[in-house]
Amino acid sequence: MSISSISNSFHAGFSGGSGLPQPVSGDQRALLQAVRTVNAAALLGPDRKLTFVRDRATQQTVIRVVSKSTGDVVAQLPSEDVLRMAEELNGGQQSTPHG
């Protein structure tokens, strides 16, 4: 999985799997604006940003708090362990995106 900010990965992270960006829904637009507001206000601290990415193996949305200076993941939901369990339960096959 790659770490990227929502402004850079939002379209790719929520695409329909074709590899091409899909139209952004009103809900996605609202989420994007909310994340930008949180990051601009430094609500998570001056060196942290909120990101949303799509786990490639499970197609699950992953919420992360990332250090701006190092790129290290400070917190993540669901955790890597949960994502790997989901992948194993799915037999290693990609699941259908949920939203």
C-alpha cells in the first residue's frame, strides 16, 4: 500500500477499478473538503495529516494519520493485521469495492 494524501489519491483510491479516475460523488466531495479542512487547521497536530487510501488487496478504505515530516503512519484504521486477515479470508482475491 502506498501512503498519499487524500488530495493526491482521492480519485484513484475511490475509482471503480478501471485504473481511470471516476466521477466524484457529492459525498466524496464533502469528505474531501472535510479532510482538507482538518489538515489545514492542523487539528491532528502541526506535523500530522489525515489521509484516506484504498488497500489494493482488500479494496477496503483505510484511514491514516501520517507524519508530514517522515511519512510514517502514526495511526491507521483498520490496522494492517485486520487488512491481512480480510485478505486471507477472501482467499487472496480482490473484493468488490464498497462505496
